[in-house]
Amino acid sequence: KQEVTQIPAALSVPEGENLVLNCSFTDSAIYNLQWFRQDPGKGLTSLLLIQSSQREQTSGRLNASLDKSSGRSTLYIAASQPGDSATYLCAVRPRDTNAGKSTFGDGTTLTVKP
Amino acid sequence: NAGVTQTPKFQVLKTGQSMTLQCAQDMNHEYMSWYRQDPGMGLRLIHYSVGAGITDQGEVPNGYNVSRSTTEDFPLRLLSAAPSQTSVYFCASSYSAFSGANVLTFGAGSRLTVL
């Protein structure tokens, strides 16, 4: 069974700091890994998707990397802002017959202090 | 283009009542799914569908039914609501389950309270 772990569970940083969020998974037979943002009381917003054949994806101040062999992904946020405060979740989509069963980590709650 | 639309946004039920959470998407997505999100438990998959007429169970299917008669709609039925089903429910869809290129898109959620 695929297990997805996100460490740390919570992170507090001062504005302007660069930071890294971690996501690890146990089964490397995946189609992709996707990073989401969730604001309190809201739905999930997709940030970045990395296909299994890719090593990284970038969008603005966000950069996500994938090392499938070690079962790890990182989300790098540059020059953090208070508006980045949210919970960040990663999800892996398994390959083939289990492709319908995406598995989520429990998330990292980020607080960026002005 | 509305994306994934969930109704209702909020619902209060009494134990034993039945109801249907609606999910509709206008993106011609083959794959649709239902998750529940509970504090300390994360997002857990209830049921999913890889195409019209095809459904399968996820991690926590007991107490819920689904059907997929059209590509656009994937309703989630609670047969006899229990307090343990108090949760926030999310519907998600993607063009296909069987590709790495397909982004999973979420609805805004439905908050259900069972008294």
C-alpha cells in the first residue's frame, strides 16, 4: 500500500525566507506527483504536477523536484510572503491498475510571518 | 468553464437520514473521485470512476454509494447517515486516470454535519 509522508507537519518562517517542504512515498510505481495548496476552509488548488519521467517543474517562485528512485519530492518556495501561508499537500498517482487511487500526504501547514 | 461543481456547500442531517452530494464537471474528464477530509486523518478516497458506467471502491467506501451514468456527473449517496460521516467531502476529476500528464482538479467541497 502506498504511504505518503510530509515532514514537517508545521513550519513557521519570517517573510522573505526561502524554504523547502518535503514529501516522501513508499512505492515508486507512479504516474505523477502533484503539489496542492489548501487555504483554511477552502478546496485544494493545484500548484505543480511532475510526471514520473520528469525531474522538476517550476512556476513563478515555486520549484518542485522529484526523485522517484528514492521516493522523495521537494517543494521549494523562494522569497516567502505572508500570502503563502496555507497548508501544502502532495499526492501521488500510482500506475496501472491502481491509477484511480491517488494517495495524499497529511500536509505541511506553513505560516509566513510579516 | 465552471470546472468541478459541488452541491450543496453545507448540509446538516439527522442520524439515519439519506442524502446525495452532487458533483459535476464540464471538462470532459473521464476520471472522477470522492474524498473525505477529517482533522488528523488527511484526505481519504471513498469511491472513484475511470469512465461512465465504471466505479470502484477506495479506502473508506462503507456507508456510501456512487454511480456514473454520464461523463459529467458523479453523485455520492449516503444511505443512512451516521455521526462518523461528519466531514468535508471533496470531488476531484482529471482527463484520465491512466496518464502522468493529467492534473487532478478539485471542487470547493461540501461540509456535512450529522447530528
